[in-house]
Amino acid sequence: MSRPFPSRNSYSSGPFVRVNGKIRAREIRVIGGDGNQLGVMSLGEALTLARANSVDLVEVAPNATPPVCRLVDYGKFRYEQAKRDKDSRKHQHATKVKEVQLSPKIDPHDLSVKLEHAIGFLSEDMKVKVALRFRGREMAHTEFGFEVVQRFLANIAAYGHPDFEPKLIGRGIQVMVSPLPRDKRPRTPVLPEARQLAPLPPSRVANANSAPPAPAKPAANPQPDESRSSGFVNNPFAGLDLNR
């Protein structure tokens, strides 16, 4: 059994818990190590019972009347309490929101990097806010921005779903993505090796495939321009015979 008076650093990592001789109540309700209630007894009787079973007397409900104490190993009690706190913090990740910013003219490589970040956030049970902002005259063609956002959502559909349809708010498009349950999404968030993204909508495919016309190639053996051999465009002496 541990010492009746724990060291000063015993409670530094968590909330203050009274153990053994630190308990101040005269009468307490005792719970055994198996979870069964042993009834109300004096503090001295409870300490004697704890020593007989080689365990500690830990106060688990100080505000109850009378206070509730438990016969348990204090080291094991702290371990179980720390584990419960850690598990409760894991479920709080979904309340965190990470933002991913896009643009209507985003490069495919930059889009793949943004996708990796968003998938990483969703895999950690975080929400992702997708924001696309228009600049200058880009507001005249907001349909291109919606196509980029829809393409982004299609690539992360295996890890999260949008809470609502993308909306145009001010000079930008916003949508909130929530993570899917862990049993309904892939375990390892790995993109294809070739970084293949979802295909563009038909309207953007036509624009992307329409390459500008190639410049005309110069002639292989250009013929010299006789009109410029003398330095004049219209040479008045071109018809004279200078050999007379």
C-alpha cells in the first residue's frame, strides 16, 4: 500500500484527489474494489480495511453526503482516469475547424496539395472549411469557381461530406465538410501515385483542350525579294540597261 500522505507532486498532473490520510470526513461511504458498496463507516475503519487489502482509500465523490471513497490501488486509479480523459479529448477533435483556401485558377499541383491537407484533417476527425475567393473581374464568371469547388468535394468524398451545398457569400464560395465515421472511410489517406484528380466538367474540358493555333513555320529556302535588293521599294531605275 502507498504511503498515507502522498508526495507533493502526486497531484500535479491532474485534479486534486484526497487519498488515505488526506481524507477529512469522519464518515464515508465505501465502495470495494469489485464495485460493490460496503456501506457507511468511519474513516478509521475504512483505512484499516484498506490496509488489510493492501490497497488505497481514494475519495471519488467529495461533494456527496457522506463522501464516497473507493478501495483501489491509487496508481491504477490515476492510470484509468488519465485514459478516460484522453479518450474524451479524442472525441473533441470534430469541433475543430481547419480552412482550405482555393482560387478559380488554381494549378493542378496546388490543388492536389490542398487535397492532401484536407484529407489529413478529415482523417483526424476535424471539420474542413473550403473557401474560394474571387478577385477583380473573376466575379463575372463565378461558374468556374463552383466547378473547382465541386471538383475538390468529389476528390474528398471518401473522407467527408459537405454539410450544405456550396454558397456564394460576398466575393467567395464557402462550404463546410464534416468527416465521415471511421468505419466508413479508408484507413490510410493516400492519393494515387500519379496524383490523378477528378475530371473537369465538360465545359472546362472543352476550354482546356482548345490549344492556341500554332505559329506558321517560315519557308525552308526563302527567296530573296528583288524589289528590296537596291534598297528601294519602288525603284524607278529598275528598267534601265546600264551596260550600254
